Amino acid sequence: MFVCLSICRRTSRPETCLSLIGLRTHILRTLAIIKEQNIPEKALLQGEKIRQKLNRIKTKYPSIISNVTGSGLMQGIEFSIQSNDTSAFLRNIHINEYSGLLYSSYLLNKHNIRIFPTLSAPNVLRIEPSAFITDSEIERFANAIEDLVDKLDKRQFYELFSPLMDGDPFDDNKGKLPDDGFMDTSLEEPLKNAVKVAVVAHFVHPPEELRLLEKDFCKASDTGLRILFNRLQLLLQMKPFVIMQKNLFGGKIHFTFITIPVDSAELERLNRKNKRKNIINKIQDAVNLAGDLGIKVISLGAYTSILSNNGLSLVEPEKTKIITGNTLTAASGIHRIIEEIKATNQGNDNNIMAVIGASGNIGSVIAEGLLESDIPFEKVYLIGRNKNKLTNTLKGIKNSIRSDKKTKIEISTDLLPLKKCNIIIVATNTNDPIIHTHHLSQKHPIILSDLSVPAAISKEVKLMKNIINIPFASYIHLPDNPDIKISSHTPRGAVFCCVAEAMLYGLEPVNLSLKGHITMDGIKSIKSLAEKHNFFDNLGKVKTYKTTY
């Protein structure tokens, strides 16, 4: 009371005095209740019951719970950090310190129990129940914790993440399995003298790729997985992480797959909103991660190449080479197309070809390479969105091809010329198909090759009877590693050309730049190396595998 009166005199505010008197009364009443109800003893007794049950769970699942900390009713469940787990999904959740939030979400949504991770240790769930917690409530809490831990132990990710899918009440493609098995996302240590190479890529078809990464996600619908991925890419903020590490080519190559957790649609959206700099910074983060891992050759996959100006906007870590994979992509595309045209159109001097995406890095060099070949063309259409770029591409091609070539070359910013063509090459970048049945003639055979990721031709086009659909030429079957699986849209044993180019460079470095603008000299050099190492032996051949669940 003396302190209260002293403060009142100094502040000359009677309401402050009344407030402090009320506070003093409240404190005294609280202390009286603590004494009357014997709260310390209750806390000690009930806390010990909780600890015993948690320790029993810890003993049963030692790989999941590493420690139970604290005393009384202030305890913590410390979950093991799964930084080297075989599951890329679980590793990433732990590395980014989101495991505690995931576990809290599951407990709240499935068991109506609200506990949170600590700020200083995100893998520790803190327990601070009321001193009046009952034995039945302790039992319910322990059962909920054991259910969570059991789900983690059994890798039942569908149940764990279903709250982030809004419970997944949808039915589209539930139970769908990958065509030829799941991806091995374990981390192998490099063998002695192995050259470390890596690819930096992003998600293209999130529902299919999530199923590929985690077997249990096959229980989920496409819609549920899309909702989950949209939330995760917002949460993870494009922070790169390692999906897999494998020794290949008899231990000569140690391959690391680094992904940026974002899909093509989101990258397109960010690019349209003039946030390209942010994207480049994230790609640079992935490159720096590769550098920290001692990677010697880093290849850029899909949009990571396009949005970084074919690698020219990135800084190479010390003793590391950045390449794009575009040179081998173009070389394999040209090789595969020429072989198919020769086999299908023997003696045809009236070939009319369209190259869609002709002003792009790959499209322009494919057009040039085909025009330089001995395949006769009556007319070639260079198709793209930007007329000025197409004009410059046309000038460059005319300056490079032989003067005795009589082929007529025209540019177009729409798809109308496709009706006249019997050879169509697609090397564009779009998140949705742009070529549909109404764009094409049904009166004559059409050789069609789509090098785009995702595919730029619709499913209906692939079913047209007059279409000779050249198998996806942007991947290479590895001659010595038939079991590798790196994506939902490449067959087992095959890797994208951007990946294969890094491996090829690791097997036998070439004295030329493999980023920026593709040159015909680069095409010829990389083609020669690819043939030497048998990379072109199975171009376009697809094997099928039985998948069991």
C-alpha cells in the first residue's frame, strides 16, 4: 500500500492508484487459490504423468522423438531433425524449420489439441496445460501425440498433410500411380574421384511430381495436391533444396538434383508482374547451394535457364561452371528429327516446315540446323510472338546457311501456316497447350516434335490419326543407369538434356561455353561427345514398367 500511495503522489492520477489496488487484490486472491488448491503439487503430479507417457512414446519411436524436456507442466517434445532422411519431402520440411508447424496443424485439425513449437527450436512442441488437466485429458493428449508420431514413422504423409488440402474431399485421380515407379530421393555419398554435377530445376506438374516424391500422396486427389502445393510454395518462398543425390556411370559422376519449390505457372505469373529479379535471386541461391556442395558443373533446367537469360544473369561460384543444357537439347532434337524425316519422307522434295518458338535460343538453332542439313524444304515458317525478334532470327539464318539453298523462309506471329505444314517443330515455353486439332490439317501426314516443357500440344492432337508424334527429344536414355527416375514426364532410365549435358561435361569437359546463345559449333561439338558416350543410342525409345503400391 505504501508503494501504491507513493506512485499516486508522483503521478497525481487517482485512477492509477485504483488500478494498482485492484492488481494487488487480484494477486493476493491468486496466491490464495494457489495455496488452497495446492497447485504446485498438482502441477508436479500431472506433469509427471505426462512425462511418463511421452517417455513411453519416445522409447517406442526413438528415431522420431529425440528428447522430452522441461519439468512439471512446462515440457517440450523434441522431434529428431530428419536432415538426412530418405524422404526429400521430410528433409525439406525440417531444413526449413516448418516441422513443428506441420505437427501443430495435424494435432489441431485431427485431435482438437492446440500446442505450438517454440520460437528458439522449431522442432520442439511446447506443452503448457492447465494445472487442472484431468487424467482423461492427459490420456487423450498422449494418444494424439502417439498417433502423430506413428504417422511420421510409417510415412503416412497423406494423413499428415490432409489438413493443408482442406481435408481433400475431392475425387479426381485419387489412387493414381506414377507410370513407371517412384523417385529414389535418398542422398548417396560421392564415390572417390567422382565429378560432382547438378541440375537446378522447378516443379512442372505438381500433383504428379508430389506423388512421385511421396508414395503416400497417391491417395490424394489432383485438386488436393494442387491446394497443398500452392500453400507450400507460398510458405517455402522458393528456397531451394536437394531432392536426390546419386552415383552414376560406374561412379564417375555424382549427380545432385536441386529444386526450387515453385511451378511453371507461378514463375510465369511472377515474370509478368516484373518480378524477374526476385526469381533470378532464388535461382542464384540454388546455384550457391550447389557451389557449397562442391558441385563442378551446374545445369539450368526449364524456366531457370530462360529467366536467367540462359545463365548469363548468374554468378558462377568459384571453380564451378554454369551451363544450360540447351546445346544438347538442340543437338538431340535436330538429330532425332532428321532421322525421322529420312525414315518417313523418303524422296519428298516438297516438305513445308514450321518452327514454333523460332526466335528462342533453342528454336532458332534447330531451324538453322535443319536448314543446313541435306533434308529438302520447299518452305519454312519461323513462328513466334515478337515480330522484331523473328526478323532478326530470319536475318541470322539467311546469313549462315549455304547460298545454294533455295528454301523460302517466312515469319509469322500466328499459327495459321500450320495448316500447310507436314513437319512441325515446337520449342516454345508456355504453361498450357497452344496447338490444338483445329490448327492442323487432317489431309496429309504430319511429323510433329514437341520439345517444350510442359507440353505445348494438346492431348487431342496426339490422338490424331495423321500425326507422327516424334517422342520427346529433350531427354536422353543413360546407357549405364536404366533405373534412374528424375521426373513425372520422363521414362525411367532417362534424364532431360539439361541434366545429360552436365553429366557429359563431367565425363569429358569441352572447351566452349554452354550458356548464353547456342552456336552451331557448339551443337557439332556436343553432338560428337554425345555419340561417343552412346547418348543417342536410344533417343525417343520408351520402356514401360509395372508399378505396384
